[in-house]
Amino acid sequence: MNKVTVIALFCIVTTVSTGWAQTASDAAAQGGSTDAIVQMRMHIAAANKVYDRKVAAAKKVFDEKKAAAAKERDAAIAAARSGTTQ
């Protein structure tokens, strides 16, 4: 009988604590957390997003310039192969 009671209490406690944890995570996801560590991690995540956007923009510019240089190189190679140098 004691085992059944202990198991029942354990199930109730885990269910209640899971519901409480989900409520706390919902508040943190909305930015309403007052915990310093949570706020720090949110700031770090925001900084990483800005960095990723800047890197993506730089990669796009790099790829465009690389494609233009490759096109110019290919034209020069084609001209050299055909014997018409400019």
C-alpha cells in the first residue's frame, strides 16, 4: 500500500512541476524574465543573429564579386585560346 501511495505522489509531483516549468519557460520566451542569466543569453542570441545577418550579407557581396572576377577570367582565357588578345 505504501508503494502505491509513493508512486501516486511521485506522479502528481512530476505533473505539477512540469506544468510549472512550462509556465516559466513561456514567460522567458516572451522576454519577461528577470533572471540575469536568461537575459544575458537572450542578449547573446540577439547579437549572434545580427552577426549572422552581417556575415550573410558579406558572403553575398563576396559571391557576386567572385562571380564577376570568374566571368572576366573566363573571357580572358577564351580570348587567349582563340588567339585574339586585346
